[in-house]
Amino acid sequence: MVLPLFSPWIPTGQTRVLTFNDYALKLELPYISKQLMSVDMIDVVWDTYRPDSLKAYTRQNRVTDYTIRENESTRIPANYKLLLRIDENKKTLNKFLATQISLLKTPQGEVVLITYRENVLVANTSTKPDISNI
């Protein structure tokens, strides 16, 4: 199952999401926890944004500079789609979300692996998971 972690929409109404920390705590972490009810392991893998790709070249020529700080209190802007057109912003957001997911408390026997760049993080578990066969 492949799921976008930063959805192309920010819900309004019942769930009030103002900051990237709100997004992680109110949407992504509960979603991952809910998925753990039906599976034993979740792999979270982030896209890589290569500067030498045609996609990056195309994006570079059409977007203006709009950067975010790596900070949990950073507010999600109303025009967040513009923010996500810049690869550096996506890298910053991916790093922030990977860190937040790695702090998720998982039930015993459940594993959440987070691949970020060349590193593999394991969500905070009560016991050390056996990942030797992965």
C-alpha cells in the first residue's frame, strides 16, 4: 500500500490543522496508528529529489522562492501547494515528518520503519524489533 504522507489537501472543519506539528499529531500519526491495527509492519519511504533530474529542472524554472523553516510551530500556509513545488521544502517537511513518526509509540510486536535518505529509523517501540530478515 502506497500512501502520500503529506496529502494534497488540508482538512477543515472538525480537525483544526494550523501548523506542521498539528498535521503530524492530528492526522499522520493517528492514521499510521490506525493502519497498525490491521498489519504488523509499516514501511515509510520518502521520495528523493535529485537536483539533476528533468522534473527538478522544470520545477526550478516555474516556481518562485518560498521556503519554510524546519520547525514544528511553522504554520501551514494557505498556498501550501506552492510551497510543495520547491524540492528543498519537501526535503525539510519529509525530515520533520520522519522524525515525528520515529517518535510514535507502537504496540509490542508492531514495527514502523522509516527510511529517510540513507538511514532507516525504527519508531519507538517497547521492545527492540527483530529486523534481521528485512
